[in-house]
Amino acid sequence: MNKSGLRSSVFPAGLVAVVASLTPLVRGQGRVALWQVGVGVVVIVAGLLLGDRRDVDRAARGRSAFYATSTTGLVLAVLVALVAVNYIAAKRNKSWDITSKKVNSLAAQTTSALSGLKEKVTALGFVEPKNPMYGPTEALLQRYHSEAPDKFDYAFKEPLKSPDLVGKYQLRQGQDAIILTRGEGAAESHVTVPVPTEQELTNGLLKLSAVGQKKVYFLVGHGEWAREGARDAEGAYRPVNDSSILELNRDLTQDGYAPQQLNLLGKAEVPKDCSVLIVAGPKQAVTPPEVEAIKKYLAEGGRLALFVDEKVTTGLDKVLADFGLQVDPGLVADPNPQVESPYDVLSVFYGSHEITRLLRSAPLITQFFTTRGITLLRDGVPAGVKAEPLVLSSPEAWEETVPDQNPQPSNGEKTGQIAIAAVSVKPVSGDVKEKRNEEGRVVLFGDSTLLVDAYWGPDGNRNLVLNAVAWASNQFQKVTIRPPDRDISTIDLDEAKLSKISLVATDLLPMGLLIVGIAIWQTRRNK
């Protein structure tokens, strides 16, 4: 390359470097912008010095001047457009979550909780900046703020520099926590949550907004699943994966309920403060006096969630029949190549009920491990009763009357889409003197093992059960899709690493490619 060609290649490169410095300047990276300007000025001066006067005079005349002017103008126009696009993107701050688990999106329960806030909530983060959880916590709080900027704000406090706040909120030394506050002065209320996941933070919002707790009673005395699990050496309860429903109990508590157990033997009625009575997989029949107490409870507008098991007679058949429901004998078989056993039923088939509306639109898969079918009765049902399916099998399913290891549909067995969970309502009679609600409600599941800790994992099962309890207890704001358990791997990037990545990806690489392109073009033009 001759001296003139070298100058004509170097000069535009310096110009590109100077104009490109506007991009880091817009992002607030003053040092990077200053560095680029310095490099650009040096390159421009070098380009001018490489040429002689005759080259400059020739370049100022005729076609050379036209090409130089048009090239410079085009480069400037492109760079100005790029800077404008970067500036608009920075101001608009629009992002898209393309992760498979939607790790950067808020769940429906969270958005609902934020939109339902009556007062502004401020989150105070007591996390040291050097703590590895500082970055993820700040990102999570920022997503909450972006979703509801007028209702949710946040700030970080260093515990050592804020002893008054540490004392006020009774934090232990070295404790990392988020304090959610609302109101001011004597009217201020607050909830403490650990350095949070989305579920913990949203549960904190729900607790802060809650007015009283709904009591949920678990019937005991008939071999139902253990609610508390087993105690470990330190005295804390731990799940017993194949026989306890501790995780359900915890989720109900996190959703703002107060779970308790209820033994009806010797009692004439269900407690007045019972919002939902849960019968979780009884292995023995409920006694006649208990049945009468449950019937009275439902006649007054009570709510029942019943989970039945294979081969078990619950003693509640007449109670269910009064609500137009019947538990079928045998098990539902549904051939599916994704599971080993045909009795393991996966479903994305939902009714149009409020409980399953969001599951159907998501859609989320529910899994019933050994489920009985449910028949919706049409004859002999009291007036006003409305029963409808919640979850159904696939159209290829059938009921195996005598389950064995190789089930095949036989003559006389029910086939097609079979209800495996159903719901029914019945208006309270005008003769009832003490009404709990205007209507009684029953939610019936053909399987109880989906409650057990070992099988509580699928998001569909968890949301289905918790939504059923929410609907039954009139907690309609809790009929939602909760934040999923996200098993993801992440990389923690501090500001220095992010700055370097940004410099290479948005400055050096594009600028380098542009300079190389101009140099090649100028070289070929000067030949």
C-alpha cells in the first residue's frame, strides 16, 4: 500500500473511533468514552501526517474530493443512527425473556400480588454489597419495581451503617434479610423475609396485605397422610417422602392460611372458623357420627376438599351424591409413552372452571399417579347443584375395573375422557339458621398421592391443589400460577466483568469490523 492509500485508510478509522465514543458515553461509561476519543484523535493525526501536501491537494480536487466527502458523510450518518438506536434502547429499557424456565419473568401470582397492593410497599435490603446474593437480589427487586413502579420500591442498607434500622426490625448480627414495609410512623407494618427467591418475596407481599388468616383443617383419625412429617435430631420437622404432606402444609402457610388438624370423634360439628376441611387420603371409612357432622357443615355452606385412594371406601359416598358426584371403582388407565405405567395419568385436559383456567392457558401438566374416575351424576341430584369436571384423562383412557399389570379395555368398562378431579356447588337451603356461606362447595380428587412430598414437585399439581383450596375458601386472588421451582445454573457477573463484556461486544468488535471494512474498501479503490 502506498503512503496515500495508508493515510486514506487510517484517517476514517480514527473518525470512526471518535464518533463511536458516544455509545459508552450514553451508557455512563465516561472512562471508556475518553479512551476511545484519545485513540481516535491519535489515529486521525497519524493519518494526516502519513500523507504529503500533494496528496492532500489532489484529494481536494475533482472526483477524489467527492468520494472522500460522500464516504465521510455516509460513515457519520451510520454512526449517528447507531448511537440514536442505542440511546432510545437505553431509555426504553425493553427486554425479552428467552430462557426456557422464564427465570427473568415474574409469575402470575407475583404480578397479581403487586397489582393488588393498596398501599406502596418499600423493600429494605440488608445485604452487604460484597455478598454474592447482592446482585441477584437487586435484579429481583428491580423486576418487582419495573412491574409496579408506583406501588413497589426498594433500597439497600448496610447493616453496620444502619444500627437503628437493625434494632427496629430486630435483625440478628450478620443476618441477610429483606424487610417489606408499608405505612409510616405508628401505622407502619412490616414483614421479614430471608434474602429471597421470588416465591418467598411474593409470599411476604401476601402476608403484608393479608387481613387475618383463613384456617384450614385436616381431618385425622382414619389413616390420612401425616401433615407434619417426622422430627429430626434437632426437633425440626422434615418430609417423609413416601408418607407425609409437609410440603403442602408449608405451601398453605406461605399462601397465608393457618393449617390445623381436626379429630371429629366425639364432636357434633366442624369448628366455626373452618374455611376448608381437607380429607387427605383416608385409609379407613369415616364413622357415621363424623359423616353427619360433615353433612351439617356442608349444609351450612361449608367447603370440603376430598382426596381418595384406590380400593378405599371413605364412608362419604352419600355426602358426595348429595353434590352430584360419585367415585368410580377400579383405576383409570391411560396409555402414554412418556410414563412406564398406564395407571400413571398425565393430563393437560381441563374444564373451564376458575380453578383450572390458568393451568389450561399456560398450559401446565398435572400428574395423577393412581387415580380413580369420577362420575358426574344427573339423576336424583338436588335442585341447584352444579357439578363439573376439573381435570380429565385423554380420550384414549378407560377405567380398569380389576387393575392388573397389563391392563386392556374390556366390555362394560367406561372409556373415553374420564373426570379424575371434579368440583360441585350446592346452594344453602333457606331453612338453615346459621349460614357459613351462601353455598356449600366440594372439590373431589381421584388420587391423594399427588399431595405426598415425593410427588409434590410438578408445578401443575401444586397449583391445582392450592388453587382448589383458594377457590373453596373464597380467596380468589390466590387462584393463580405461583413462581416455579427453577433448577437453573447461573453465572455471577460483577460490574467490572459486565463492563469488559460490553466493551468488547458493543464497542471494540463492531468498531474493528467497520475499520477493517473501510480499510479494505479504500485499499481497493486506490489501486
